[in-house]
Amino acid sequence: MLSKPYRFFLILNACLLLLLTIACLFPILNVLAISFSSKAAASAGQVSLWPVDFTMKSYAYVFNNESFLTSFLVSVKRVVLGVGINMLLSVLVAYPLSKEAQDFGSRTWYAWFFVFTMLFGAGLIPGFLIVKETGIMDSIWALVLPGAIPVFNVLLIMNYMRTLPRALEESSFMDGAGHFRTLWSVYLPLTLPSLATVALFALVAHWNAWFDGMIYMNRPEHYPLSTYLQSLLKFDSMNQTNMSLEQIKVQQFVSNRTARAAQIFVSALPILLIYPFFQRYFVKGLVVGSVKG
């Protein structure tokens, strides 16, 4: 039987979470409603949580916008390469660092080396010069290689691996497996919650990053999606230059506000669709990987 104070706590907690959920959903629903509303209704500020004069002209404009589609593909390519590189290098770094000092004598030195890079950065200008001198400016590699090893993700995976029984590794070695076989067949399946968590971190970070695209890309057609959307704040998204005849026809039904709302929602949709598949691993992977030393 639950006590009255505990029942009160549960009710209060549920109410607070409900308010937080509404606060998070309201901007998304507002953007979605604007994207499906007419040009006049959006310009007049008549749209709140429900479309006014429902139309899909904004999405017709978006999916006929070559710049938007190009930047979307750049972001997809960046996520595929970036998340793959992040996961591969994070696991390869975390596995040896998860060993005890008697098994890996330099473990403490390497661990502090990576922690130091997380706490102290070289700054924007040295990073820009490194990218420039390595010859990867204005290429997809400028977006994925500078952050190839996210140290926070390494620490999460490392600490999660340290929670696994050491007897599993010893049994694997007794069966004749080496370190790579043990990592692939024993550690990776058991660290799935942690891997799913850091994969979600990496995915969101690459998909939402815009500043590196602004400084490392010389041509707008190489912008990732977030950088392209950021550039719309400075330039008119309805620029007549290089617009197709179909876009010009659609423009009379679409305003800057409705077009941007449609672009923002389309850009957020992949994350909204992917997150539920990672959600069940998220809390366990984050909590266990962050508190166990």
C-alpha cells in the first residue's frame, strides 16, 4: 500500500512531466501547423496548433528546391560516415581503456590524455588551420574527421565495459580467442545499450551541426542541412535566382514563413523517427556508463 506522501509525489511528478511534454511538443506542433497553412493565414499570425486553410504547397516547394535536397543528401552522407567512424574509433579506444592497470600498464596515462583533450581544446583558428593544411577543406571529410573520436562517448562505453564480469573475457581467452574476437563476440553484444546511446548522441550531433559546415565549406552546395537552414536566416529563401518554373508557380501560394516551417519539420523528421528505436536502450546505457568507474 502506497503512503499518501508517496502518492502525492507520483501525482506531482506526473503533472510536471505532462507540462514538460506539452512545452516540448508545442513548438513542433506549431511549426507543423504553419507548414500546412496558407500563405495568408501564416503571414497574419492566425496559426497556433492547427493548420488554417490547409495546403501542401509548402512541401511542394521544399521537395522541388534543389538546394534543400542537395543539403539533405550531404547531411545523410555525413551521418553515415560520421556515425560509422565515431562508433568504430570509440569502441577501439574504449576496449583497451576498460582493462585493469595490471593488464594494460599505460591505461591511466592514455585515459588522462583523452580526458585532457575533452577539457582543453586548441580553439577555432588552430582547428581551421589543421583542416586547411591537411587538404580536406570543402569536402565531407572536413565535417567528420575533426570530431572522429568523441571522448565523452568513449568514456561511456569504457565504463560500461568495466561493469562486465572479467570471467567472460578469461573464458574467451581460454577458448583460444584473441582480443579482437573477444571484443566482437563478447563485449559488443553485451554493451548494446551503451552503443545505442552513443550512436544516438553521434547521430544527433552530426545531423544538427551547422557551424563547421559554415567555416569549412566554401560552396553552398556542399552545406549540410543544418548549415543550409542557418543560412536562410541571412538570405532570402525565396531568392528568384536559379528557381525552376515549377517553383515560381508554387511561390505565389508559399511565404518565407511557411516554406521555412516545412523545411524545419522535414529536417527534424529523421531524428523523430529514429529516436524511438534507441529509446529503450538510452537510460540504461547512459546511467550505467556514466556512474561506474
